[in-house]
Amino acid sequence: MPGYEKLLPAKQLLAYTDAAIQRARCLDAGTPHKNPSTGVYQLVESLLTNRATSTQP
């Protein structure tokens, strides 16, 4: 990731969220040469969904 220096504001990560979730789904679905999946993408999706619904008036 460009500009990564071990301290990264969360705002910079948001742009990569969708791509990261898609890669994790592929790993979870059995893509060859996958790394172990931790299910973190499911947590992130849940948090994003809850954030979207909790900020609506």
C-alpha cells in the first residue's frame, strides 16, 4: 500500500475495504493457494452494515 509506514490513519484504509473483502471471500471460497481465512471480513462487513444503519435518522 503506497505510503504505509507502520502508522496508518483508518481513513486511508477505507478506500481498500471493498477489495480486501472480495479477496477474503475468494480465499474463503476455496481459491487455490489460499492463506488461512480468519473470517475477519465477515466482522468488517457486519460493522459497516451496522454503521450504515445506525447513522440513518
